[in-house]
Amino acid sequence: MNLTIPIELERFRIEVREFVRAALPTDIACRQREGWPPTETDLRRWFGILAAQGWSQPDWPKEHGGTGWDPLQSYIFEDECAAADAPHLSWRAGSSLVGPVIYTFGSNAQKARYLPKILTGEELWCQGFSEPNSGSDLASLRTSAVRDGDEFVVNGQKIWTSEAHIANLIFALVRTDRDAKPQRGISCLAIEIESPGVTVRPISTIDNGRHVNEVFFNDVRVPAGNLIGELNKGWTYAKFLLGNERHSNALVQRTKREIRKLRDLAGQTSFGERFIDKPAFRRSLAQLEIDTNALEWAVIRAACTHGALGGRDMAFASGLKVVGSELQQRVADLQLEVLGPWVSPEFLEPEEGAWHGTFRPAEVPVDVPGTMTKALFRRAATIYGGANEIQRGIIWRSAFGGN
Amino acid sequence: MNFEFSKDQLILRDGIRRFVDERYSFESRRQRVKSKSTGTDRAMWAQIAELGWLAVLIPEEHGGLGWSIADACVMFQELGRGLVSEPIMDSALLAVRILTRADSVSARLLLPKIATGEVFISVALGEAGLRYEQKGLSTRAIPIEGGYKLTGKKILVAGGDVADRLIVSAGTDSELALFDVLAISDGVERRAYRLLDGQWAVDVTFKDVVLPHESLIIGSQTTEILDRAIDEAALGCSAEAIGCMDRVLEITAEYLRSRQQFGRALADFQVLQHRIADLFIETEMARSAFHSALSAIDSPVATRQAAVSAARVRIDQAAHKVGNQGVHLHGGMGMAMEYPIGHYYRRLIMLARAYGDTEHHLERYERLKIRA
């Protein structure tokens, strides 16, 4: 056991910090600091900057064009990005998670075709997983792909597809065998969003945001060469992908940043008082920091023992997702507590005027609208990536050998 | 960074596990509790000394193994798992850390004898008028010709019934000091009672006890040295609580798998599976909080105190949740002394209050990190 952070890692942190602070455009950081989700243009700019530095895929090995960082370095990278108010590249998640499936299970032709464009940001991927009747019960999905000569013909519908409106490709789970056990009849297809028969329709979310979509497939013809890995092995690949996602879903670096914001908000005078002067609030803040610190060390432990935890590995990763999502919501809830009556007005994004109607009180603090928007979106954290109840089921099955 | 136990740590852990299996089984524990034993078992203590557990933190030049706090915590975690209820924390950690940093040479000379079990030393800090504090002690040591005169009362001194010597905190005219007091000195009166986990403790009254000059172990910067040793003991308790929680999870999950109701195992009910999942999460977050504090235990004082308090809050809350739910999930059996779960529960609620409770540590964390 050695819990000292090695000096090389401290040096690495400083290197990342200096780069991020210097390279991150001020306007992007500013928007982020106020709590607004980044615009597509901002995301593409920031991704381009990282790509030019060779840092667009911190979790990928060098041979596939990633940084080759170990998980602890990736962790530090995200920590510094969050601290500097760089946009969280959630839109990159599609690409970042699909990449490992392609380089682990895909053909050489697929690696050559897809990976370089993910790295430059030229092509973005989204994940076509959930369906209207297959949410937590993902294996029951019904979108079908029927072989017809050199093509698959795809019919069906995906829902809650993050970033489909800006993506070039969708990594879709499709049913290729109706007779097999649900998990054994699923395959993975790469489908170009521009293909005839694909329709993307936005779903507006409770934060007034544009994150998720419905994606319809109507006799979409997909070349057979777009099958990723083997036929009917899609469930294995999806589990591989979701397992990687659970590690990053804790988002503890972002929660740390939000706690700093919470402290800032609580230190400002609003409605004639400072929230930080209230003993009950200080107690809640202390408890939040204490819980977040424990999660941070759990994430660091996961990074250091990646793959070495055996049967408990899955359970531990699921635990990180549960605690991570709950803390994201708790910090948002406390921010709302500080905002008090300011939670009530409906805000729009800055480019739309940030305010409904014509009246805007001069007193409203600048970061109220963005903070509200983000807090509303945080409700998704316990739902996506496998709802927390699904994670608890995984914990029981994998750590306690139950049924 | 590396979170795995080292080879030596694994050997230590396995040795303790073997000892528990052979000589400290739950059955033997029940017999001991039932037998209305009259105090701490010095024969058991001799066995423990022979295993080297008391020597772990004693520096090599004083006849010990000279291992680190991290190593000691591996031991305490395993002792927690095995429900070994002996006053090892006070004697092998708290007393040793105090004596190692003592000004007095004669105090350090006690260390080899503690390692072998020849000298049994207890630590008398607590008072009825103070909650986890050493400021404003009512126990006083008045300088007299040739030494000091000690007056006052200490409570909850673990293992004090068989102790040969006591480390006693007292206020002198200028500041806090620590004294090494022979337990059989004139004017020392001990009243023994059993604790919830089967250990024994005493309340000690000191009535004009005359101490020679050399009994002063630490007379300057006592608060710093004592606070640090107490933080180390608080961390040791965290490790022990984690060992307890690990075992509670195992036996509770096992109980749910074996107990049949409504024609199927309790483990088939999702509501119970999810409860176990929550307890697993609590335990793992507690372990991570422990790692966090362990990494900061040798840091400058404010950093160390904040880290230890943050960890203790998280771990104590987990200990309560895991202990409470462990009993609850055992149903009626959870209330029966014949099942281990209730014994773990008793130990966990004690550990969650040893060297500071949740309120104490939350308050200290808040003072250092929120209001600062």
C-alpha cells in the first residue's frame, strides 16, 4: 500500500493545468462558469484545441491515437479541465466509448475507417441504445436489422439518444436474431445519420436544453461491413462499453468544481444575507465535502486498481455511479437552496436573451440562470447510464454472488 | 499509488485471521461473555504479545517491529473483522505513539517491555466533565518538592483493571502534561466494569498521589503530541470499523441467502438485494475515506486534522448504517446474543465514538475547512 501521489504525477498535473489554462478560450470558460451547457461551436473549438495537442482521447492507448495515459493521469486531466471551467465533453462520450469497442472488437478496415476521424473530431458518434419500451430493460430492444444481400435493413426507433442532433454516426444496438435469448440476438451497427430513412427528432428537456433525441429508422440500408465485431455479440460489446462509462459517470471532478461554486454563491449577499452565515448550511456543506472526498478517493482507487478487483470490479464501478450521481444532485440541490426565491423565474439561454418577457430585475445575480439550468439537468444523473436501481442490482449480483 | 496490501501486510493479516479462527472464535467469545469473567485476560494478553501485535508500532531500537501506521491499520482492520475485543488500540497504538515522542528517557525505556507484554500500559485521558477534549481538565498535577501531587478522576480507561501503569493527562500550573503513574501507587483507586463489547475498563481516582519528577513523560507541546496520537488512534478505529463492516456484510448476505420465507430465499427479494447494495456502497466509501485520511496522517497539523475528521464522519456514519441494517436484516435473529451480528453492532457503535464521535469531528472539520 502506497498512498502518496508520485512526484511525476504532480508534475503531470502542473503540465496539464498550464496547458488547459492557457489554451481554453476565455469566452468558453466564462459561459461554463455561469452554468450554461456549452454550445456546439464551443465544444468543437475546445475539442479541436485538444486534438491539436494530441489530447482528444485521454483514455485511449497510444497505438490507436490516444494519449496512452494511465487511468490516474486521465483522472487528473479531467480534474484540471473541470477546475479551469473547460466544457465537459459529454458529447465526446459517444465517440470515446465507441472507440474502444472498435479497436477491441472491430476489423482492421473499421479501425482505419473510423478511429482517425474520431480523434480529430471530424466525425462524432452517438449511442443508439434505449428504445421507447427498452429503458432499464435494454436487452428487450426491438429495432431490427435484417440481412438483405450485402446490406442490413434497419427498422425501429431509439430514444434518449444524446447528441444525435450533432452526430455523424450512430452506434446502434439492433436485433439480428428474434428467436435467440434476448441478450444473444443483439448486434452492433455503425449507421450514418445522413442515411436515407434516418430521422432525428429533438426532445426538449426540463432544463430547456437540447441534449437528447428520438431517432427513427425506416428501411435504412446499412452496408454489411458496418457490423462491428461478430453477429449477435452486441450485448457483450454494450456491457464492455457501459462498464467503461460507469467509471467516468461518477464525475467527481465536476462535483468538486460545483462545490466551489456553491461556496461562492453562499458567500455572496443575496436577499440581505449570506447563506454561509447559517449554521445549518455550513453543516450541510461540510457533509457534502466529506462525502465528495470519500468518492474522490474511491475513484482514484478504481483508477489504480483497474481490472485487478476481480468479481467486485463491476460492483465497485456501479457504486461509483450511484454515489457520483447522487452527489451531483446534492450539490445542485444545495445551490438551489442558496438561490432561494430566484429559482422561480424561467430563464432562457444567453443568446436567447436569458430572460422571458421584458422585465429583468437588476438584482438577479449573473450566475442564477445558468446554475438553475444545470441543476435541472442534474436530475438525469440518477437515470442515465443504467438507472441507480439497475446499478444496485449489478452490485448484488456481482459482489454477493446472488441470483 | 497502490491500494493493495503488501506481502508483509498480507502475512500479518493472515496470521491474525488464523489466530482468530483457532483461539478467538465466536463460540469462545460467547463463553467468555457468559462466564461473567472478572476482567481483562492477562493470559490472552501474553499470547497477543507473543504474536507481535503489541510491537508493531514500537521502533526497532526499542525492541519493536518499527512498522508504519498503515501497517498497524491492516492489523486493526483484521482485528475488527475477527471481533477481537482487547484493549490493543490504547496500549499498542495510543500509548506507544505517546511514549515514542516522549522527552523522558525512562518513558521510552518502557517500550521494550510493552512489546513483550511484560508491562501492561493503559491510557487515562477521559473525564466526566469533558467530551473528547483535553482542554480544561479537572485532573491536576501540582508541583511539590521532588515531583508532583496528582488529584482527579479519569473514566473509561480500557484495560485499566490489569494495567501495571497508566498514562494520565493532567493540567499543571502552566499547561497540559502527561504522566506515567504506577497503577498500584498510594492514592490510586480503580473501579472496574465491563464494556458493551466484552472488554473491561476502569474509572480511576487519584487522591494526592505523589509522583517523582521522572514520571513526567511530556511536559511541553503536550497538546500537539497528544492530538497527533489521538488522531492516529482515531484512524486505527476507522480501520477496525471497516473490518467489522466487511464481516457484517458477509454474514448478512449469507443470512439472506440461507433464510427461507414465503417459499424462497430472502435474497430473492429485490428490496433486500438493494439494501445490501447500499451497505456495500457505504462500506466502500468508508474505506476510501480511510485511505484519504491515511494519506494525510503525517501532514501538517491542520491538514491532518481535517482529513482525519472528514474520514471519521464518513466512516462513523457508515458504521451506524451498516450496523443498524445488519441487525435489521437478520430479523428476530438480529436481536439474539447467540448470533454474531449483535456483537458486531455493539462493537461498531463503540468504535463510532472512540476518540471523537460524528458531531465532534463534523465540528472540527467545519471549523478548519468551512469557516476558515
